[in-house]
Amino acid sequence: MLPYMIIQRAIAQHILSATQTYPFVGLVGPRQSGKTTLAKALFPDYTYVSLENLDQRTYAQQDPRGFLAAYPNRCIFDEIQKVPELFSYLQEIGDQGEMGRYILTGSQNFLLHRHISQSLSGRIALFTIYPFSMNELSSASLAFEQPEEYMFTGMYPPIYDRSIAPTNWYPNYIQTYIERDIRDLMQITQLPTFQVFVKLCAGRIGQILNLSALARDCGITHNTARAWLSLLETSYIVFLLRPYYRNFNKRLVKMPKLYFYDTGLASSLLGIQSVEQMNSHYLRGELFENFTLTEYLKHKANTQSNIDYFFWRDQAGHEIDLLAESGPVIYAVEMKSGKTISADYTKNLVYFRSIYTDEQKELKPLVIYAGTLTQTRSGIPIQSWQELPSLL
């Protein structure tokens, strides 16, 4: 394995450019996704201040104005969500007109907090730093030959930096996340039950979200399930893919689908211990779908593209895994974990094409599957998963 500091992050140039036009640049994303390493690498002349450090955190909490006066210029404030008191004071600094003054990192999406969002509105360029993409690993000669290897190993930088086995790293990551972040975000006294809740979420990858069923299976109330799911979203553990129902007269599903930001983490929660076990696991198809979808999310973040992602499903069971809406084009993508092309791969796309009526957006259907050949069936291209970086 190679140290991940030398793996070029695709988003780097966008971050550097933002320091010319915004007083603050924010890097958010999951814990251990490489935010701090990237900030230090891109801004080596900036003073680094970690608010994980108890002394620094106490100083910032008790005397925020004095703290910022002690670091008047060119600083990286790491894990800044730990001191939300700073944000209203940063608003004053942001209005002084100096660009690129502070780099703010956080393992929680602090702009989801309304008062923080208001304080930084118009003053911060916010970037989401995800775990590595296929393209980033390939550029560092760390590509895998089979999709199951990506799905099992996941993309978190420390695994590649320290040559840690996923079966060792993820359980520690999960425990650390629960002990540190959850206690910061909410006073949860039922930590064992919360652990069960996270595992139950992993078992529902790619499914329509049914909070009532999730709450019942976990033995908690509907409101608790909603609050806990929000915590997982805020901490970049899970995300919800929204349904697309514009310009359709048929009855459509309007609840979101549940996914994880990293399939390695999800695989660990599911108890998958090897690539071989992944091959025969009952959720292999959903994990392949999840893996492919996160590559689309990373592409959007890394290129700062204006793309909206949805899925589509009607009451009769016709479904499209991903609709990517970009300007005058909408891409309809099916994701298939089989390695042999089947006629069934295109049937939902053929149906969707037959009822699609939006004259304002050109429809481009596509199948991505786990095999290696490229074909066209019913006028629909079927592409190998290996082509994902170029397809994006």
C-alpha cells in the first residue's frame, strides 16, 4: 500500500480556487475520509489547530473572541463543529473581506444546523470529502480487479495508508464513531440498542425506507428511529436517495431509499469477513448498487457538478436504480451485480423509455454491470463496472 498523502484527491484544485473568492473554505465528510490530511497538504503554510484538543477547545468555548484573536490569519481549524460558539464570531471576520483566511473541517455536516448556516451563508465554500474514489485509487496504482474487492475493502484512506485489514479497521471505526461522535451529537443512553439500529440499517441497503418497521425491529419508538437516522445522516454514515416523480401521471413510490456512504463499513456491519463471503452474500446485489451509486456521489463532489440524483419506482414494481438529472439530459441507470449479461438487464429501462414524456430533457439509458464485456441491447448500452470512472 502507498501512503494516502501522495494519492492525488480529485477535488483539490476546486478547494484551492475557492480560497481566492471566499473568506472560509469548509471541508466536511465522514471521519477518517482524509479531510485533515488534504487540508495540511494543500495549505502547508497555515497554522493547524485541532479542536479535538481539550485545551484548545476549552479556550475557544470560554473566550471565542480571544481565541480567534490568537489565530488572526491563515489557520486550519480542525473539527470545528465541536465549538459551535465560534461560528457567530466568524461571521464578523468573514465580513472583513479577506479571502482564504480560515480552513474549517468537520466530521459532521455543520451547515445542517440552522444558526450555523445563517452565520456562514455567503462566506464559505463548502466541499464534501468522501473516502477515495475508484479513479483516485487507480491513479495511485491501487485499483482492484473485481468489484467485490472494492465493496468489501471500502475506500477509507487509513486502510490503504496503514495496510490494515478491513476486518480489523472497521470494527474499531464503528466503536470510535459511537463513543465519540454520537455522545457529542445526542445523549444516547441506549448505546447497545443504537448499535443494533446501525446494523439493521445496513441490512436495509437499497430498500425503501420504512421507519416504522425499522423502529419495531429495533424495539424503539418511531420518533427515536427518526432521530437516530438523522444522526447517521449528519455524521456521513448513511444517506437517503430521493424518488423522482415529476412529469409522471402514474402512482409512484415517494419514500426515499437507504444507502451507506461506504460499502466496506456496511459490509463490516453485516458481518462479512472476506471477499469470498461477499460473493455469496444475500445483499451482494444491493451492495454493488450502493458501491456504484457512491461513485456517482463522489464524482459530483469532486467535480463540483450541478447534478441531481434520484431513483424511480412505480406501484407496479417497475424501478430505475438511478436518475441523474444534469441540465437538458436525464440519465437513467440500472446497476446489475451479475457478471453475465441478461435480457432482463434492460427491461425496466425499455419500459421507462416507453412512458417517458418530458420533451425538455433528453433521456439517456444505461446499464452498469459487474462483468467485463460491453454490449448494446434494445438500443441501450450495457457497460462494465470497470468503465465507471470514464462513464461518470
